[in-house]
Amino acid sequence: MAMKLGGRRAAYDEINITPMLDLAYVLLIIFIIMTTASVQGIKTNLPKASSSAQLDSKSKAITVADTGEVYFEAYPVTMTELEQRLREQQALDPEVNIVVKGDTAVQYGKVIEVLDLLRRLDLNKVGLVTGKPGKS
């Protein structure tokens, strides 16, 4: 509220920017949530198989992209980080299901490296994801 000085109203010296900052923070939080929620996974061109089983919703996904990069649950990891995260998952649930998604153009050795790591950790519930037959 403006004060009266000798019958005149005094002008504000400052603008209150608190409401504007509150709005900026809310918009920033909404942007962060929407960006992280839109991460669905890594796009891969899966090889085709004549028969395939349905994936369990509790399965943990390891993706090997065509560039050779390895992802655990859509986050890029090195083989050491992958081993650490798999050990953590194994500690939480010894019967954890693992699915390996490898692009058709990926180097065979990289998929074998991931499968060898799973074997060393005694993770036996492993599946290979394939595409539906007849689709490109």
C-alpha cells in the first residue's frame, strides 16, 4: 500500500518479483518431471523370431544399442556399473528376471559380454527380446 506524503501518493521504488519467481520454479519443476517421464527406453531394431514369450513387467532390461553402448533400464552404463547395478538388484530380489535387448546391427561380442556377466553373477532368469515375425 502506498503511503501518503503531504497529500500525494509515493511511487513504489521496487517491483515485487516473488510471484514471478514462484511461477518460474513451478514451470521448471513441471518441465523436469515431463522430460524424465517421457524416457521410455532405447530404440532398437530387434531381430525377428518365429515364437516369442510375453515380458514380465517386473523384468529389468539391459539394452545393447547398435553403437555398442550398454543401457540398464534406459540409462547408459559401463560394464563395471552394470555389474554393480545387477548386484544391487540381485541383493533386493535373488530371483530377478533380466531381459537382454540387442539391436540387429550390434556386435555379437558385446551381447556375449553382457550374457557372460549375467552368468558370473548367477542370474539364471534371462531372456532375449526379439521382434514379432514378419514385421520390419
